[in-house]
Amino acid sequence: MATVCTPHTISPAAIVSSSPVRCSHSQSHLLFRSNFPNRRHHSPNLPISAPNLRAATKGRVLCSQNPNPTPTRRPDYVPNRISDPNYVRIFDTTLRDGEQSPGASLTSKEKLDIARQLAKLGVDIIEAGFPAASKDDFEAVKMIAKEVGNFVDKDGYVPVICGLSRCNEKDIKTAWEAVKYAKRPRIHTFIATSPIHMEHKLRKTKEQVIEIARSMVSYARSLGCQDVEFSPEDAGRSEKEFLYQILGEVIKAGATTLNIPDTVGYTVPTEFGQLIADIKSNTPGIDNVIISTHCQNDLGLSTANTLAGASRGARQLEVTINGIGERAGNASLEEVVMTLNCRGEHVLGGLYTGINPRHIYMTSKMVSEYTGMHVQPHKAIVGANAFAHESGIHQDGMLKDKRTYEIISPEDIGYDRSNEAGIVLGKLSGRHAVKKQLEELGYELDDVQLETVFWRFKGVAEQKKRVTDADLRALVSDEVFQPEVVWKLHDLQVTCGTLGLSTATVKLIDADGREHIACSVGTGPVDSAYKAVDLIVKEPVTLVEYSMNAVTEGIDAIATTRVAIRVENSDMVTGEISQRTFSGIGAGMDIVVSSVKAYIGALNKMLGFKERFPLEIAAESAERTPVSA
């Protein structure tokens, strides 16, 4: 593929207009940039303590081309400016746009877990959801604002917690009520600006759209929110002169960040980069705000477009973990961040982020497990084949020097390819060895979680001579990355083959500890087991997806199963049918057990949602509003 981002000389004055901002060491992370000539921002007198230097070096990716990182610090957060013109804010919308992927429904607990992991990753802004879309979204955003949005680490870092809203007072007030508990709250509001959207969706004139945008940004500021982001939806297909006009008006109304979305993934990199440059050159007051990008992946160009936007002046990049999102998804955080880490200094004018890449793999794994959306094997950075080498020529080069075919190493993103400690886990391994290996893999489990995983490990180790890292990851996913338990599998017995009907007997334990047993027949062992579960749970659902993968090679491999179920409800007033999809995962050396665990996991997620908001699932289609800002 041809190179899409050409080097650009970036002038500090061309990016932000701000008075000097002193960088407090207690209020910023120690970060690293590659040591290429860029003396303009190098401060030889920057004090760095030895422990912080070692910790930061450990988290910095050392690309084969960039072996010597230069220390710098995360700039203090000011909503409408960045003291270092080369610093790029990372805005993660996994919990909002990412959750709009079909089948990617998340519980409030799962959203909180992911938000905590995103904070560990070091993202600048977490778009926690769309509070007005549903009661569950509102409560989840509020919980994240209170817990994640108030946790300040030892370096003073705390993420901005953002809530999305349409341009109306009800949405904006609801968003503010959810995010206001964070130390750094933000409201993100949007309205469509392309001719096709204004004519067919909004049915409003340009003048009406401008007035709505201006008044709603002003209203958001009047609530006490000092950090307001505005997005002209479908900017990629909007008239430029109209964009300059509406953006200028919302700046005057108090917007601090202007997000330029390629909502339908229509533009190509040169085109999108030029759009950012033109907005930067022609919008009145643009020096007083941050320009952001939000690129969808409909043509497979989201990452390229995002980087093109950054090269032309955007200093906030909106991304999702694993690139999940509406339709074909969004720009992938891991791709954008690792490109900037590897090439930002050399070809992108010195751009860098505050992301700790060693948490990338764990975050990717968590999002994949919670959403039930598998990462394709050849996915850049986090795919199973990203660091696999099968060609003889490649293998020969790797054996001689890994840099021949790897520009980054798997360890850079927190994926350990080999066990450097030399520990081989087996049936005689104890808790300490298992805990140590889990820590090496990036898992921080509490005592209860460790105990549960350890006994699952012992069960596998009795049947396998060696338990691999992949096996451990599957066990953690099966025990830790699960919804709150409503039903739990206790026993399962199946009979199947060519001599008669397949039968299954299932024993489940409910939340009160009571046992429930059911038997059923089916077309196969999984079908009969699922029907037996249905007899106990008594919830009408439709199985819409079933897939299984072996974690490792060999006949004794652990199997991981993913299922998706759909629940339908009819509104008693309108008669309208609404649908929602829930996913579940399971792991085990027995494929039927793994399958049943996944099915029960999906049922638990659905039942947990219904118990928390019993009326909402019935009105889901009317109340929940998916958006693609």
C-alpha cells in the first residue's frame, strides 16, 4: 500500500495559540519520544528521578529504527490548548461508538472494568457512553465518572470523562448529570451538517442548524461544563464553507474541541488531511480550540485518515480498541498509537502520545472477551498472527536478528512471546508460580480471582503435561471476564452418537444456591444441552451466533466458545417489536462444557440487564439511540 502520510514541518504557532503553560511534575506522566533531531522542544534541564526514568523506559516502545527514547512529560490538561504542540491527545470511544457494534452489548460492570483498563493504558479522554440513550448508559457513565474520573495516579494523571449528546437541552442536561462527578468532565454534542443529512434526516436549513449548534454549545457551558466538544456529523461530506461558518459560531459559543468526523468513512487520506488543513486555515477563532478527528472504516482507511489529520494539525484523535464500532468500525487505537510511537518522530513532525503501550494487548483482550467480538488473526498489532513467522526466509532472518522482520516486538504491547523466567507450569506448580506467570502476562487478580483461576489451572494441568500462556489467558477469560452470576453450571452429562438421539442432563445453581436439574434431547450434544438449560432458565431467546476455537494446537487444547443470543420484546402500548443481542464466552477442555458455559454467560448478561432495568429492555428500540458522530 502506498504511503499516505508525507512528512510535514509543523510550526508550534500554526497549531495552538496559547500563553506558556508550566508543566508541573506532580501533574504529568513521564513519557518518551524517539531520539531524532528535534531540539526545539528538548529541555536538557528537565529533572527526572531514577525510579521514574526506569518505569517510563519500561513502558516505551523501542522501535528498531528508534532505539534511544528522549524523556518528556504529558502536558498539563487545559481543555482548549496543549502546551506542547507535538503532543496528541487520545480520545477513546470504545464504550460509546464501540458498543454500537452488533452484539457488543456491555453490562455496567464490564464498562467500568474497561474504563479502568483504559485509564491504565493512559488515554486522555474516555467517552464513557451516550447518557440519554438509556438508563443503563446513564448509570454506567455516572459510575465511571465517579470512580475512574476521580482516581488520580501518583503522577497526577486522571482521564477526562466524556458523555455524548445530541444538540438538544434534554440530552445535554442528561450528559452533564452523568459526567459532572468526574474531576475533568466533558460534554460532546453533535449535529449533522452534510446536505444529505440536513435535507433528509434533520429537514432543517443551514441557518437553523447553525443556530441549534450555537445555542446548544452555549447551553452546555451554562450548566458549568468548562470542556465542551462539538462535532459536525458527516463533516467528510459537508460543504467546507458551511463548516467554517458553523465551527466559528460554536467557538464563539464556548466550544473547546472541534471534532471533524468522517462519519461514513468516505474520504481518502489526502482529502481528509486537506480538510483538516483547510478548517485550520479558514475557521475564525480556530487557534483557541483543539482540532480532533473521528474516522470510520467503511473503506478501510480510518487509521490512514486519522494519521493524515494528525499530520495536518489535529491534536486529538478519536479511536476504539480493536477498531470496533458501527458498521466497519473506527480507527484502531493500537494502530494509531503504535504508528505514532514508531514513526511519529521521524516522519510526522515529532508527534507523540501519552499511551503506555505495554497495556495494549491486555486492553485488546479484555474488550474482545467482554464484547464477544473476536480479533481477526491478521489484525495489525494485536492479531494472533501479528508476530507469527512461517516463511522459511522470514524464520531464518528472525533467528539471526528479530529486527529483520519485526519493527516492534510483542513485548512492547504487553504480549510475552516467551517465558523469560524459565517457569514451565504443570500439575505440580503452586499458587506463587501461577500468580507470577499471570503477572508476567499483565493480569492483576485479587485473592478470590486468583484462587478460582488456580483451581481451574490445576484441573487443566491434570490433563495436560504443560499449561501454556494461551491456556492461562483462556482460563482468566472464562473466570474473570464474565458477567455477574445469575445461573452457574454445576454438572453436565451428555450422550450422543449414531445409535440414537442425543440427550443431555444439566444441573444449574441459581443466585440463591439452589440446584435445578433438567433433561432434554436434541440433534446433537450442544443442542440437547442448550435445550436443557432453556427448560431451567425459562427465557425465550434465539441463538444467532455460535463459534469455537482451539486455544493451542494439539488434541488436548482448551476450547473457547463464543455465542450470541437475541431477545425480543413487544411494546404493550405500540406493539412494536424490539431486539437486543447479548454475547457470552466459555472455555474448557470439553467442547460441550465450553459451549454450555458460553450460553449461560450470555443468558447471565441478558438477565443481569433485565434485573437492573426491567422495563428498559422492552422499550429498547424506542429509548436507545445509536449514533455515529
